[in-house]
Amino acid sequence: MKKLLLVILIFTSSNFLFSQELGGWKLNGQIQLRSEVDGRDFSNQTHPLTFTSMRTRLGVEKTFDEKVQLFVQFQDSRVFGEEPNTLAAIDNIDLHQGYVKIVKPLGLNLNVQAGRFEVAYGTERFFGPVGWNYIGRSFDGVRFTVAPEEWNLDLFALTVKESVGYIGNATPAIYPYPQQPTPSFSIYGFWKKNNLSDKSSLDLFGYFEVDRTDVMPDTNALEMFTLGGSYFGNYGKLSTVVEGAYQLGKRAGKDVSAYLISAQLNYLLNEVSLGAGADLVSGNDPNSPDKYKAFSTSYGTNHKFYGYMDYFINVAANTGGLGLNDIYVKAQYLPVDSKFDIAADFHHFMSNQKSASDQNTFGQEIDLTIKYKFVKGTAIVWGGSVFFPGDLMKALFAPREDAAFWTYLMITANL
């Protein structure tokens, strides 16, 4: 009886304290549920795969005296049926974001963010949280925003992978002798936003990736710089985005020399948006195996750019190192005072470098998307795509060479 009274007292007190501190606390949450029918294997002789994924997020935020912001967001990501049975759990809850942000500490004209957080810049071609994915991307690290109102310059240090675990008890056996290098993968960079006028802006960025894993004695797996820029122009009904970047350094001992160039033009005609563009992502020359010329798009939200069927999420690997040239046109119907909008995209995919057998066509993809804004914060999206394979795709998936298809139905509900 005493234990019961103690539990009731603690419960009542905690609720009272929480209610007293409720002012200023912000809750946010999201459930993204998507069912897919996957016939992307280029074979009409096989049954399409079907699966459903779900991402659940719950976060809490609090700002103290407009100087300190705390944010914590937990996430569960799963594919239906992945537990071995209905009485099993996959223990899949993880910290998606958890950081503290300090505004102008010690009177300095900068903000500091440290912890685990999403990184999104510009179009998300180079850094993006991959909101489409049922897990999503976040980094551990620190970010400084220098003179937010004037310079708007971000400096960041991010950890991709750390091989050294936490050491609680320091003992001689833990530390190798003689001291060996500890493999880790880090990114150090900057992102500078510049407003050129009320109609245009220019982002300049650069980052250095270092994977300290030895691929041969005294040779890191990766030491690479990426330097680039993104231009945004908005001229009434006409808008444009031009992006470019160059990579140099070393990858597994090979010299890196790679580039990405992207340009798109959009025109708004009443309720219809029309667009066209091209992306050039450099690839390796089969005749120069000692050089690495395949541009890496490792941290971008690539689902947005290279077709919704996701054949080119990792462009360098998915193209066999040949790179990608993507020429596309798109249209979107945005009726006024309607909860629906409809979009259609057409892509023509070619390799940036011809294969050893002189092939350079991956094929054509058509994407159709219908979005229904059910209520505020909740949307239902249907998408359907078809891919007509070219010579390169037929060779990659040989002996399968039929048209591929993919369709999905997704609901995203935000708290």
C-alpha cells in the first residue's frame, strides 16, 4: 500500500511539474507510410515485389531566453513484416536528431549547433536529409553560423563513421602499441549564402572528405575536396537554377578529377509549371584506369533529381563508374483552390563516358505523380513510373530487357 501511494505521489508530482513547464515546449511528430509495387527488374516473367515501409518520428523542442535551443527527435523505421514473428521486436528506435543550439555565445556574432542533426542546403543536390527515404539522413557533428544576418556563413565538421568505441576504463590492453592510426570518416566544410539582388542569389560551398581507413600502407581510402556553387534566379514567371561542382584529391591512391554541372529552367503559365534541364555527372574513362573521374553525390537527396525509380541513387556505383547525363522535361498542374496537383517528368539517361563496348544509353523514364492535400499537414501521394531500357541498362540487367515499372501510395501526416 505504501509503494502504491508512493507511485501515485511521484506520478502526480511529475505531471504537476510538467504542466508548470509546458509553456514554450513544442511537440512535433510525423508518420510516413508507403506501400510499393516494385517491378524494376526489367522482366515481365517475374512477379513484382510488394512491401510497405513506415517511418515514425516524435520530437520535442524548447528555447530558453532566445539564447539556447534544445531539440530531440526519436525515430522508428521499419518494413512491415521484418520482425521474425508477431511476438518479436526489432528494437529499432533511434535518435534521429538531438542537438543544442547556442545563439551568440559570449557576445560573438555567431550561432553554434552541436549534436546530431540534419544537414540541408540549397536544392539538396549536395547535402540533403533524404526525406523520401524511410530512414532519412542525419550527421553527428558541430556547425557554426557566422554573422547570420550579414555573412550567413556556415562552417561545419561532421562525422560519417567512427571506428573507435567509447573507452570507459583506460587499460594498457585497450591502446595498441606502437600507436596505430584510428580509421574514421569525417567531413569539414563551409556553405556561404549570398543575396545578389531581390531576384537572384548565389551559394558558394566547399568541403573536404577524409576516410582514414588504410587501403594500402600510408594511403587513406579518401582525401577529396569538393568546391562548387548554386545560382538561383527568379524573374516573375521565369525561374532558373544553375549548379556546378568540381572534385579533386585522392581516392584509394588514384588522383581524383570529377565534375557535376546542372541547369534547369522553369516557366509558370497560369496554373501550369513547365520545366526543362540537364544534369552532367562525370564518369571514369575506361581507357584511363589510373584516374578517378566519377563524381560522388554521396550526401544529396538524389531521389529528387535522377528519376523517381531510384536507379541512380549512388551515381558512380550505379552507372559502373561511367557517370550520368540526364536530359529531362517536366510539367506540373497546380489548379487554384484545389487540393490536388499533378506532375509528370520525362528523363533521357545516358552515360557520361561510353562503355568499353561503346554503349552509352541507359534508357528513358516517365514519372507521374498525383498529390492530394487531405487536411493541413497531411497529404496522400500516388506515383507511377515506367522505364524503357537502353543498351547499357540491358547489359547491366542481362538477360532481362523488358520495360520496368514501379508504383506506390504514400500518406504523410505531420503533427
